[in-house]
Amino acid sequence: MKAIWNGAIGFGLVNIPIKIYSATETSKLDLDMLDKSDFSNIKFKRVNEKTGKEVKWENIVKAYLMDDKYVVLEDEDYEAASPEKSKILSIEHFVKEVEVDSVYFETPYFLEPQKNGENAYRLLLKALQETKMVGIGTFVLRESEAIGMVRPYSDEILVLNRLRFDQEIRDYKDLKIPAKKAPKPAELKMAKSLIEQLSETFDPSVYKDTYSEALMKRIKQKAKGKNIKHQKAEPAKEGKVIDLMAQLKASLQNSKSKNAS
């Protein structure tokens, strides 16, 4: 793993020097884009608009267009804009984790204590575990400000969840949401029974990225020149009034059969 941020967590007068590491990696297949005519690779180049020539990464700068003129930004400009947030994730509040809606969750990161920060790291970890609280604060990561939620993970490490700002969540008022009409008591009772029947402790290891595996299997078959039948997914049915009671009864029966087998 390679650290992507080097700084400290601050709560009260306590500072914990830490490094941030990405906690996830993609399971998607790495597919190349090719020209359909001859299967040549498609290359993306950074081209100068005026000369048409390719520009090397080291010669590229970032700038903001203001009054028809570009203001070029240097590395020190990002840090100078908010020096305290570029190096310190200052926990401003402690809240109950259940109060943070999952719509705000973005990216998880592992936090590793640096030298002389181990004791304070363990202290914060244990305190959060026993109070069942999480720390919320802001910091600057990759040239933009982010909200961070610090919480225990697997009882032995602190995880930082990057959160979306409230202004980033779209307003859903324009969507066609069902009217606030109470469901039929019998249907609600059966739906709750189905939920109870399918309830169990969450185990993330149960869920696998089977699509990538299935796609790789198909790739291998095509590589061997095998003739593969194309199976289409059934299109979603729209506009038809469904018999909820019949579907719920069938679902309950199906669930009982699976549990019995």
C-alpha cells in the first residue's frame, strides 16, 4: 500500500500523526478500447490545442479562468489556501454512527499511526468503541476539501470514511414518488413476515463480484473459439398492475422452501 495523505488527526488538544491509505480496490476487469476495424489500441493523448503536439505530464499545470485570463496554480497555492486542513483532520464533533445516513458515504481509507502516535491512536480507537460514537471533521485531500468520519473497524484499526457534503446530494422532489397512501394491513403484515424470514446478521464475505468472474469465463470461451449462445435478460415489465398479495405469498413460500433445503 502507498500512503496518499500524511498528516494528523486532532481532537481537543490531542494530535495523532497518521498516514491515510486507500481501503478499497476495484474488482472490475481491465478492458482495453480498440478500433473496431482492425483492433488497434485507442490511445488518449494530452494535446496542445494550438500546436497539436502531445504534452508531457511534467509540463502540464492547472489553472482557473478568471476574466478571460488563466490564473496558474502551484503546489504551494493549494496548501496556502488552508494550511491547517492540508495537514490536520480536526475532529469537530462526535456523533452516533447511526445518525449519518449512508447516502453521504463516499470512500473508505485506512488510518495508520506514525511514530510516537501509537498510544493516542489506541486511545481514540478504544474510546470510540466504548462510546459507540464516530468523529466528524474536515480536511483537504487531492486539492479539495472533504468531510471525514473516523470510526473503529474490525476492532483493531481506525477507518476514515470520506463523506459527501449536504449540498452535493440532489433534490429528489422532481421525481415521481408514490403518494403517502398507507398499504393494506394484510399486505404489510405479509411483507414484514417476509423481511423477518430473510433476516440474518450482515456478512459482507457472502457477497461476491460474480459478474466479473462470469465475464472472464466468457472471454476464455471466446478465446478458444467456442460458439456461445447469447442469453438476453428479461426486460423489466412496466405499466401492469401487480397482485401484491399473490407475489408476497409466493415469495414467502419460496423462502420457506430454500430454508428447508
